[in-house]
Amino acid sequence: MRHHLALAAIALLLTACGFQPRRALTLPPELGAVQVESGDRYSRLADGLARALERAGANADKAADRQGRARLRIVSERWNEGPLSTDATARIREYVTRYSVQFELIDAAGVTRVPRETVELSREYAFDATRSFGTPAEQEVIREELQRDMVAAILRRIDASLRADD
């Protein structure tokens, strides 16, 4: 009984603060198939976006005519890493990794549905030369997380833009 009351109380608190679960991206049917384009044919971001768009129903059949598809163009991807803070002896203690992507969405008729937009994400992490903080392996994990987060951020921007058009 207490378990049910606790769940009801949590649900009530979450709805009172305006919390709503994030719904899945659904693209308007008139957009059709979406092809992800990137200057880097080995782009992990482009692969992640293509998979996410496919899950959202924007199947871009490889055999389909390229003229009949919408295009999500990744205009640029930039990484920037640098020191964030130093200690009293001027040794770097924290780094920041920034990931910036510029993209646009053009429908099959050539109409820009989402104008060129830039999304920037960053992660801060501690660096200690005597420990495993800030190691190359940790930096790679941070990059992978940022790429996953960037896929979600771009899809949220597309969703918001397409909703505003409706």
C-alpha cells in the first residue's frame, strides 16, 4: 500500500512541476525519406543521425532516387579542446571539449525546412597527470558521448522547427 502511495506522490510532484516525458521524434509524412549528407563519409555523427531518422520513420532507401528525398546536410563539424582552469603552479587541472555542428534540412522539393543552424555542446573534465583523469581513453569517451548527445540535440531542433511550421 505504501509503495502505491509513494508512486502516486512522485507522479503528482512531477506533473505539478511541469515535467513531461520526452516523446519520440515523429516527422511529418510529407517530408518523406531523409538522406543525411556529410563532407566526411566516415562521420559517426552522420551515421547516428541516419539511424535515428530511420527509427523516426524517415527511411532513406539507398536505391531510391536522390531527387525524391529530403536532405539533412551537416555543413560543418568542429571540435575544440582546451584548458579550463589551472592550479597555483600553473598546471592545467580542468579541460573543456566543445563540439559544434552546423546543419540544415531541405525537403525533396528543395525548400529549406530548417535553415542553417549551429548546435554547440561541451563537457568539462578534470585532468591529473598522476592519475587516470583526462586520459586519452577518457577523452574518447567524452567525444562519443558528445556525438550521441549531438544526434539528440539536432533531432530536437528539427522537431521544434517542423512543429513551428505546422
